[in-house]
Amino acid sequence: MAEADTTPPAANALAESQLALRDRLVDAGRLIPTGVAGLFGRDVVFEAVVSGVGALVAAAGEDDHPTRVSYPPLIPKVDFDKIGYLRNFPELVGPVFSFVGDAADHRAVVERLDGDAPYGDLLTQTEVTLTPACCYPIYPSVTGALGAGGAVFETCAYCFRHEPSVDPMRLQAFRQHEHIRIATPDEVLDWRARWLERAPELLSALGLDVISDIANDPFFGRAGRLMKMSQREQQLKIEFLVDVYGDEHRTACSSINYHQDHFGHTFGIHTDDGADAHSSCIGFGLERCTVALFNQHGTDVAQWPSPVRDRLGL
């Protein structure tokens, strides 16, 4: 006798909607499957929209005169460990492993390879890990005294989170475009307040149905539940959610986090008075924004509303 399906109907409906959107994007050639969930190639049309969204995110922060920096999608393991990502989000991490053995060790690896057997235990962890958030390399780079007015940065890079899914809004490899403020608490909160207005305006102007809501990061385990509660109570994370799969299943295309003095304390970043600096970052998921736009306006950009195309330079 077949086992009864106990999956809630709402979950089934959501998964069907996610698969349908993924298939529309694949059929149109916007996304190119690789055979691994959440890992896709992108065609030239998809990349044109990504570039347009990125340009708008950059322009939205121009008045802050950020220092623009670029990093590869890797971060030193020592900095990654200090940040605490493995402690808080172990299921999402991407440490990099490589082979460092001799000829005999290599033969053992090849034997496993030829036998289609796992070989991860024969590899060695390197000194780098895949970057889960593109702002992370910045904080170790500004160790010491900030000077008057603090600092503002802008960066964009591929990020990785081990989160395989059929949902094209939730990829394992994706790009974040971020603006980062490091300064006194008052300066950081003032900057944050401006972005709480800018972010929904930017997304709404592209024809997306967006709302703002208090949120929390997916902290792991029993201690993580307390951290989630604290983060919500202090309103440290605000997400900008768009309607892709219905109002009850909105997805964040952007979020703003107030870290308080976490990074200042961790990396010895100080304000003029010697206190640990506070920081905040606003990040836009460029693939999420792009997929949301294809869902909203269709997979043929030639049919998109003229104001949206003009804003994106399409």
C-alpha cells in the first residue's frame, strides 16, 4: 500500500509555482541548467537585466560617496571564522578543500574517483572559504581608527550559500550588490534610515510589488532561536519582500542589517573617541531582483513596460 502524502497542500502549491517559474525561465533560455539544484548559467538577456539593476543600486547610493571596492568570491578562513558564520549558519557554508598529498595519496583519490566513491576525506581544507556575503571582506580591511565621519563602501560579488532548491529565487551561487556604513551609532542609524526609504522606492519603480518587514537571519540550533528573537525584537534586520509566489510567500530581494558593534569589536575598528565602530549594510540580490522582474513582466524584455526598460537601460 502506497504511503500517504502528508505534505501540506500549501507547500505543494508553492513548490509547483517555483518549478513553473524555473521552467519558464529555462524554456526561454534565460537560465541554463547545470544538473545541480540552484546552479544555473545565465544568457545575455538575463545578464543585461542584472547589469541594469546593479547600475540602479549603485546610483541610489551615489550621494553617500562610497569607496568602491572589489573582492573575489573568497574570504580568508581566519576572517570567516572570526565573523562566526560557521557557528551561526553551518548548513550554508562553503569551505574550500584541495589535494595536498603525494603520489600514493593521489592514487587513493583516483581509485575512489574511478569507483564513483566519495573522496572528500582525502582532501585538505585550504586557507580560504567561499564568501557568503560580499561585505565580509571589507571589515578586516578597515581595522584601526576610522577618522571623522567614518567610512562608506560599495561592493558587488558572487556569493555562495549551500542551499540547493528548485526555487529560482534561491540560488547557491548569486550576486550581491551592497552598500556598507561603518561609523558611530548615530551616523550608522542615520544612513540606515535613508536606505529604508531608498530600497523600496528602487524596487517599486521597476514595477515590483514590494513591502518592508522585520526579519531575522536563519541562525542554527537552540541558541539560534534566541538570536532570532533578539534580532527581531531590536529590529536589526529589515527585508524588502516582493510578491512572486503570492502574498503569503513573499521573497526578500533586498535586506538591510544593523550589526551594532559586532564587526567593530571583532576586527578592532574604532571611531574617533576610541569606541568600537558600529556598522550596517544594505544588500540587493541581483539574481533575485532579475528573476522577480521576469516573473512580473514576462521572459521577453521587448514586451516590458517602457519606463522599466528605460530605467534598466534595456
